[in-house]
Amino acid sequence: MNRLGFIFSTIVLLLALASSTLFVVDQRQFGVVYALGQIKDVITEPGLNFKLPPPFQNVSYIDKRLLTLDSTDNEPVLTAEKQRVVIDWYVRWRISEPTDYIRNVGTNESAGAIQLNRVVRNAFQEEINKRTVQELLSVKRETLMEDVKSQVLSQVRGAKPWGIDVVDVRITRVDYVDAITESVYRRMEAERKRVANELRSTGAAEGEKIRAEADRQREVTIANAYRDAQEIKGQGDAKAAEIYNDAFGRDPKFAEFYRSLDAYKSAFSKKSDVMVLDPNSSEFFRTMRGGADPTVSSKK
């Protein structure tokens, strides 16, 4: 039993020793080996590696992937025309030299993000101070981001290099501060209302013009139609008179009798009409008084 326990204890000791001397570096990381607090070696390739057991050597890991740093503050920045704007931005960066990074920045990614955030914010503030709001919103925005990137790279690659590489710097939003935004919206609303009222006035004037033209054309059309109708009516009346004259000229007595009947019909068209005449002496009742039928007399 003692021998079995000794063997088991030896195996456990060997496993513990192996676990303290072997370490695996992932393809997404750098492996940094420390010897008594000093950087002994930096493992850049993935795989199984050896080191001395603690406390002689220790290992830590740093991310080698492309990292993203987003802006975290909403402090306004002054433009060239002294307008207060708020910007949102992000930076794509990675650790390229772990030794320089650990010596000059820190032992983890958070330390680099904090310092990089300060440098990028100051670079943006300096570059925006040189530009107007219109330039921030125009094609010169690309130039601004390139200038900020160049300024940040000059900072991180200075006398004490940070061991990082800044891949890209981008602005995602440029906006006025809330107080200015509200006034800008009010001005925009007033301008839109002015344009709308102008369009309505123009439309109303055009509408009145169209209606006036339509009324004029209507009056002209009615006048022309009335003129043509009167002309046709006159021609019809003339033709009718010609026919009547021709017909009545063939028998004058019948024509006189027919006209008398029309006169009687017109005179006594209403039952309430009253005429005070002497039928014996009035020429109006001569036809009635004669009693002779012109058609009969013509037969005789």
C-alpha cells in the first residue's frame, strides 16, 4: 500500500510539474513569458510551449486580433465657426509589438483602449477646430478622418512606441448639441412652412388664372353658340315666312282667316282675360261677324 501510494503521489507530482511547465498559445493570442517579473520571451505562433515552473517563470496572454474602440463621451466640440457639435467615432486597432505594449502601455487590452481613447478624442478635437460644420458633413470628412489617423499614429509611434497599429478611424455621427438642434429644427420648420405657403399662393394664383381662362372660353363659346343659333333661327324664320307668303298668296281670304284665328287664340289664351269691345263695330271680330267660311266661298 505504501508503494502504491508513493507511485500515485509521484504521478500527481509529475502532472503538477508538467502543468506548470507546459502552456498552449491560441492563434488569437500572444503568449508572454515572464522571468522574475521581466519579459523573457514572446510567443507569436500558436502551439504547445515550455517554460520553467513558477515562481521562476510565468505566462500571460494578450489578444492579437483586430479590436474596436468606440467613443464613450458626448462632450461637445467647437468647429471653426464656433458651433458646438457632438460626434460619435470608432477606431479599429491591434497590438503588433507585445513587448513595447507591455512596457509603455499595460499588460491588458483595457489599458491600451483607455489611453487610445484619450489620444483619439484630442486628435478629433484639434482637427474639428480647423473645420466648419459643412466640411464635416461633406466629402472633406474623409480627409478629416485620415488626418486624425495620421495624428494618432504619430502619437503611438513616438519616442516610446505603444506597440499598436491603428487600422482605421471613422466618424459615425455628427450632430449639434440639443439646444442648437432644437433651434435648427425650428428654423427648418419655418423655412419649410414658408416654401409651402409660397407654393400654395402660386398654386392659388395659377388656379384663378385657369378658372378665369375657362370662364372666358365658356362665355366665348356660349356667345358663338347663341350667335349661330340666332343665325340659324333667322334663316328658319325667313324660310318659314317665305313658305307662309307663298302659301297665303295662293288664297288671301284663307290667309286672313288663319291669321284671325291665331289672333283669337292669343287674345283668349287665359280664362281670366277680359276685353271690352263692340263686336258689331270692331274690326277685331270681323271674321266672327262675317260668318262666312273662306274655304266655302272659294268653292262657290
